[in-house]
Amino acid sequence: MTRPGRDEDPDRLYTVTRGRSRASSDAFDLVTLVVSESDATPGMQSEHSRILRMCQYPTAVVEVSAELKLPVTVVRILLSDLLDSGLITARHPQTAGSAAHLPDSNLLEQVLVGLRNL
Amino acid sequence: MDSATSDRPAHRTPLGRSADNGLKIVVVGGFGVGKTTMVRSVSDIRPLNTEEVMTRAGEQVDDVSAIQGKTSTTVAFDFGRITLNERTVLYLFGAPGQERFWFLWDRLFTGTLGAVVLVDTRRLADSWYAIDRLEHHGTPFIVARNDFGGPQHSAEQVRDALDLSEDVPMIDCDARSRPSSKNVLITLVEHLHALSTAQESAQ
């Protein structure tokens, strides 16, 4: 298996996003969990159908990127399309924000319990 | 198997339906220091690999038009996943620490809980840049010395070489070992918890 997108034809990436170079929304963090709200329909762009099938269970943006073998940038654009059409919902991380802001201690306690139970 | 799951390879284990909070921890270090090994040791899933595109200047990385020209380059990174409870999922990213990869921090790893700087004591200088940038960003971190069986340095010697402040925890680890790697993550989160508790009580 080759690394995703490594030998990707740039023109193909451009075609996938239909020429757009930016997502309409900055809403998608790497770990935003995406959930399908609709089934794929015939005639839909194949990347959109694949995302809808993949996200029947919550799936992080970065997992979608790895699975589709497309750069995160391109995946964000595809996800924006689906979000704008109401075909997916996005569960954003509750800690995203300024880098200098520490997460609250209750959340960190939950993380510790989870790690100790591994 | 019904057709709805045909897109899901056998190795892909879905999260539970109630998962709603993704968290990030980044493991940073020089080439070959064991970042992917550590991610693999603790991840619930086989580590995955993806990439992001940047311009040579490290700008406009969310601009696909950059891919068109020869001015762009791509950076690959690995990640793994740990389900902590029915709502919370921790993603672990292995990220290169070299200067030209640092845009990942600005553009992708904002909002990370904290970082593990994985060091090889035979090549401590590889970690200098990463530590500088973490301090600059105000991202809390710990240092984990991966055991490569090289000459033993005292903790003092390593702290001196890294110019590490006393309040940054430093531990030894074996990235190939799940219990050891798990202990590294627990040490980081305990450190974060101490910082967070201190900040909350100061308010």
C-alpha cells in the first residue's frame, strides 16, 4: 500500500472538489466526529456516497481522510458539501479552541479513568 | 453482510453510536524515535496514515489550489485511537518534530490536550526544536526517553541538554510495550490535571 495521495494527480484532487479550493466552513477539526443523516443516493458524487456509508457510525475527519486516501484539506471540502446539504451532522470536540487554554479537570479525570482501564 | 457495510473493510472497527467527543494527544519526536511504535502499542485500531498539503512557506494549507503548483509539499502523519468511554475517544497523532513539519501544529493540532516529546538520548538535539515550539505555543508536554539501550545518562544530564524546566515531567519508557506506553499517556494526563486544577483554584 502506498501512502495516501502521495502519487495523486493534482488534477484529480481538483476534480474531486469541483475546482473549489477552500471549505465553506472551518468547522471540521481533525477529530470532529461525522455522522450520516441520510443514505447515499444514485447519481451522487462517489466520494460523497462513500463518506455517507462510512459515517453510519461516528467517524473522525482524519479517519475519513485515511480511508478515502485524500488529504485532510480535500476531505474538509467534501464534508462541508454534505453538511450544507444536511446529509451529515458533526460532533465537534468539546476542547477545541485556543491552544493556551487548559481543558477542565473533570474531563481530564474521565480521561485518566479511561486510560487506567486500558 | 448487507451492502451498507460493504465500504467498511474488516479491519475498520466503528465507534459506538454515542461517541461525541474526540480528543487529541500528539506524540512528537525526530525521525526513527518510535512515535508510530508508541501509537501502535496503545491504539485500539491498527494505526492509519494520512496527509496534509502545505505550501513551501507553510501558508494557506487549506487551499487546494496550492496542490496544482509546484510550490506545495505534503506531510504524512500516523494516528491511532483509544475509546475511553461511551462518549469520549482519544486520537493519538505521531508527528515529525522537524522544522518544516511544524505547520501541522498550527493548522491541525490546535486544541490538543497536550504532547509527549519522545526522545532518543543518543540524539537529543533532534528534540530541541519541538520543545521550543511547544513552549512557544503554551502546549503542555512531558518528555519520554525511549530506551534504545544506549549509554545511560542521568536525568540531570538529559534535563540540562534539553534545557528543560523542573516542572516538566520526564520519564523513561519502552515504546514497544503497551503498559509502558500507557504509563506515558497517564503521566501526561496527570500533569495536565495538576496544571488544570492549579489554574482553576487560582480563578
